[in-house]
Amino acid sequence: MLKRSRRLRVSEGIRDLVRETTLSLNDLIYPLFVVEGTGIKKEISSLERNYHYSIDRLPEIIEEITKLGIKSVILFGIPDKKDACGSEAFNDNGIVQKAIRKIKELNENLVVITDVCMCEYTDHGHCGILHGHYVDNDETLKFLSKIAVSHAKAGADMIAPSDMMDGRVRAIRDALDENGFKEVSIMAYSAKYASAFYGPFREAANSAPSFGNRKQYQMDPANGNEGLREIAQDLEEGADIVMVKPALSYLDVVKAAKERFNAPMAVYNVSGEYAMVKAAGKMGLIDEKAITMEMLLSMKRAGADLIITYFALDVARWLKEEE
């Protein structure tokens, strides 16, 4: 035989030499959940080893993140009061705004990304302004823009709209530019599916809808080409980074988008994916570390440049052990 593929698998050193896909600390974005109050570091029951932090407890997790070499976080806020228009989301002294300022005080070089949506802040749990049981797309854009500007004023480096309203990237880009925040980038949740994998997050963020579901604005899991159209639209409207969410069940969309657009691509390794691995690991059915690394490598192989993942702290430790 002239061609023996196994020659390039014969030792660890040779395998390292020809490895096509790698995972590094630069790829990881760690989700942080911040809450009102003091002295709070409470484990999220649905997301083992992830916590709700009050502002005064942020220094310990930011110190850990910094020591591990993670360079980016994405913030989710849980307010202490909600209303129909999610007014705490654009309160300049709201929970996320206070968290941004505190994190920048602790580590000005940490990239702070903020999730921009209304579901955590509305008393009905939907991602926009309701008229009856229908989320009004265009009216919601005004509120999303106010939230984005408020986050930018507090010091956010990047805005990540996750609402799936049509035209929100253009609306947010215009609002940021008009308010002097041309340098603040947008990472759009472009192909966000109405997925069953979000369950643990909705407990973590206290954001479950009070009625119905989000299928009128999040995407049908059956549709791949529609996801590409959504990504194309967000890029046209000014998105700097586009995202596919969830990750594992939608790697075909990730790969197709990377090949078609060759734009910076993020994925969200969502709460259900995390919880399944944790549960199977506790039962002794899988090797948690090996499964996690294989999953995240598959996301990179498909075309993801960035991965939002609750495994970020663990992965950072594992990567340091291999140095």
C-alpha cells in the first residue's frame, strides 16, 4: 500500500503535528448571571457549578476567570422587579449596567458582552412588547435599542441581541452610532431556534414565558435554509459576529453559514447540552472531560470561532493541565 493513513496516527506527537482543529482559551465565552442583593453566590440548581452572583460577590469569580485566562464573559441579569415593557432592562442603574461597571473596575481588559433581550425583565416572560398574545416586532425594536445604548453607556464592549425580532440588528446599530458608540460591536443571535434544549437556562434566568411559547419569533428546528437567510440579513444590517443557537443539533447550519459567508461565527453550547453531560457524568455513563472536549471541538470543526459555554472554567483548567 502506498497510502497508509495510520502512519499519521501512530504516536501522540505525530497526531499533534497534523491536528486540523484546536480549542484554545481565546475561543471561550463564559456566561455570568447577576442578581440584585448582597452577599449572594447561589448555585443554580439546573446548571450545576454555575451561580447567581450579586454585585459584591463578582470580584471572586472575575479573579478566577482572569487567573484561568478566559478573556470574555456574557452577562445575563435577573432584576428584582418586572413590568410589561421590561423597564429595568434599560435602567442605567439596572443589574446588568451595575455589573458591567463593576467588572470593568476589576479587569478593564475583560471583554464584556451583554445579552440584549426582554424576557428576563418582562412580567409576561416574552421577548418583546405584547399586544394581546402577539409580540409586536417594530415596537419592540425601540426598547431593544434603548437597552443596547444603556449597556454601551455602562461600558459594554459588545451587544448580543437574542430576541429574534426582524430588523433588530439595524435598529441597534443605528441607535449605538447615533449615541456615539460606533466602536461597540454586535454579536447577533442570528439563527436562534425554538429549542427544547433551553429548559435549564429558563430556571437560571427566571425567564420562562407565562403563557404559550416563543415559536412565533424563534426559528423552527426543521429549517436550515431559513437560518442562512437570517444570518445573511443580520450581516447586511451590520452584525459583526453571527451566532447559531443551540450548537450541537445545528452544526449543519454552522458549517453551511461558515462556508457561505466566512464571517466571524459564534455558537451557544446551551444549558440543556450542558445539563445532559453533567447528568450522564454523575451516573458514570460517560467520561465528562472527554465528551466535553469532543463536543466543543466538533463546534470548532464545523466553523465556530467562538463558543459560549458553561464548561468554560472547566475547559480552561483542562487546557492549562495539558500545557
